[in-house]
Amino acid sequence: MTINYSEKIPNNVDLAHDRTLQRALEHWQPHFLQWWHEMGPSDFEQADVYLRTATSVDAKGWASYGAVKMPDYRWGIFLADQQPGRTIGFGDQMGQPVWQQVPGEHRSTLRRLIVTQGDTEPASVEQQRLLGHLCPSLYDLRNLFQINVEEGRHLWAMVYLLHAYFGRDGREEAEELLARHSGDADKPRILTTFNEPISDWLSLYCFTYFTDRDGKYQLKSFAESGFDPLSRTCRFMLTEEAHHMFVGETGIGRVVKRTLEVMKELGTDDPAKVRAHGAVDLPLLQKYLNFWCSSSLDLFGSEISSNAAASFANGLKGRPDEPLYQDHVLRDVSLKLDTPEGAQDVPMLNALNEVMRESYLKDCEIGLKRWNRAIERAGHDFRLNLPSSRFRRAIGSWVGLPVDPSGKLLPKEEYERRLNEWVPSPEDKAFVKSLMQKVVEPGKMAAWIAPPDRGINNLPLDYEYVHLS
């Protein structure tokens, strides 16, 4: 399905034939643009950025590239093609036709799910709004802005669903999505991870590796939904989410590569000497991985959840890649969970958050294996690891318990004394911040990170991906 860019709000949902909905969204549009002006990338509104824009929702080349000022980016509403004859693929109504309208009995639950997902999209833009002033290269600056405009469009995706299917309640929720702000003391974002400050690019790479990967898993779950407009919306969003994780994985990989180069130049792996040479030592990188991985793990919710059970049983939210499983109803199966009180058999329906968290961690391991291979090839024994899913938990069975990254329960005093061994200390953050020197000469790269393997869209690395006026 091609996207109509001649309309005020580009879309492929035939918005022009629903004048009431069109007027409502056109009323919301200036509020969105004002939010972008106030909370989007700071001081870069006049920059010409080499961005990709969706032109269709098929998988064969849905993006076109060109220089755009970000406030002029054509945000809009794009749903994946409808699948004729699609049926609900899981839960108690498996095999029934999917819903084109919201079932009344599931209205409040679906609205809550959509609002929570929608709240994360502008939150990440707000978290990242000052990073442009610390960019390691124009290549990276452009990638940051590409992520930002796509998160803005993902907000549009959820706002469309709220306006189109939830009436006055939906319109009010759409306004609230612009009223909450990341880190705001009075009206913070809904999920804790999206109130964490992102004040350096090492945090950005970890956020896009871990937190956007959680986003992938949430979108894949919603893509299975029996509410077809939500499924179609998320199927398209997944095509854009892949780039965000690419930025994270390649960004961390480039940090590792540069650190190994410095270690080779110095003939040592001494962290203090690596830092003195202006690079990120590997133990420090491990601390950042520990922080952002553990923070992102909370986004999956409690290990034992009646909400997760109800959403699955009612056909609202499936497991990522649901067709790959054999049992799609899960009424007679259980899962053994480790809890602080010992192993516990839990009905599988109630343990679905943990099932998804375990799949997520396996996915996270892929990047670590790649980075560790590079470290091993360079002749070093150090290995990067994921922290235990019990570490630094703020929700679920292990909430607030003094567990180290290996999963070992410690005396509270020891845990508090040693926490800065495992996550970035104020001194660590200050050091990383000191590395964040802005580099905007085409083709040049900050000294703490290696260049990427290739440019964007087959362009050379010294292309002026962002023209700063």
C-alpha cells in the first residue's frame, strides 16, 4: 500500500473519507509540532538531515532518502496491509475472526496497552534531545535524528488508534501523551526506564541495544493481537525498530573496536591507562551494559502476572512469533520459576512475561557473542556478560533484593557498598561525559569510537549526512 503524501497527514488508511477523524487528528497535529519544537532535538531545527521516509508498507524498499529539516518531516499514519481471512492465533478465542473494532469488554485493557506503548515513543525523544551537542560524528548525528523522527511517527501510530477507536477517552489520552515528559517530577513518563537520563552516547548505544530491543518484543507481541488495527500498526513499526537496534549493536561494537585498538597501541589492558588515553575501558562498558540491561528487564513486568494471563487468554497480546509455538492456548501447562522462596510451578499463562524476558535475553546474547569474539581475537581474556535477571529489579519477585550481577543474594550492606562496582558511578559518568566532544567535520570521528564499516544508503563515510546551518 502506497502512502499519500499529498494530504496534510500522510496516510494509507483513507483518512480523507473519515472527515470527523481527519479533523480530530489535524487538531492534534499542531500540538505534536509544538511538542517537537519544545522537547525534540535541541537547536537542530534548521539542520538539513539525510533522512529516510516511508513511501509504502511493503517489505521491498519502502523508504526514500533525502535532505529534510526535521520539523518538515512528513509524519503520518501507516498500517501494514490487511491479511484477508486472518483469525486470532492464540488464547481462548483462537480461530475466530480478528476484530476490526474494539470489543466492548476489552476496551479499557486495550486502551491501557496502547497508551503505555505510545508513552514510550515520545519519551525516548525527550531523553535524547540534548545528545546532538555531543555527537561523535555526522554519521552518528544523522542516525540519532532518524531514530527521533521515527519515534515521533510511532507516537502518531498509537495516537491514530486512540482517536479512531476509543472516542473521547482516546482523544484525551492522546493529549496526555504530550503532557507527560521524561524525568518530569510532577508528570513523568509511565515506565521508569523512560525517565532515566541519557546524557552521553554510550548510554544511547546501550539504550538502543537493550531498550529498543524490548520495544521490538512488545511490538511483536502486539503484532499477534486479535485487534487487527493494532496488529497492522505494529507490523509496520517493526520495520523501523530494526534500525534503532542496529544503531545500538554497531555503536557498542565500534566502542569495543576502538578500545581494543587503544589497548594494542598501549600494550596493556589496564583500565586506568585505557581511560587516560581517552577510550572506554571494557570494565566500564560492562557497567553500562549492567545498568541498561537490568533497567530494560523491568519493562517486561512481573514474573507472575494475571494481566499477562488475561491479555493472552483474551486474544489481545500474544507471544513474539506466536506461530512458532505448538500450544497456543496454554490452559494445562506450567513453568518452573525461581523465586526468592525457591522453585515454584506457575501456570504458563501467568508466567508469560518471564517467557518473553527469557527470549529477549537470548536475543541480547547475540551481540555480546560478536563483541566477545573481537575481544578474544585481540588476545584478551576479558568477556562481556549480561547481568542476571534478578539484578537491580524494581518490579516482580526479586524487587529490591540485594542481588549481584551473577544472581547471588548478598547481605544488604555489602550490596550497597559494592553497587558502584557493577553500575556506573558518578565518577564513571563524569569520565564518559568528558569523552563526549562534538565532532561535526564530514568523515571525522571522535577518538573514543571507531568508524562504522560503511556509510548510509551506500554513501561514503565522509558524506555530509547533516548540514548544519
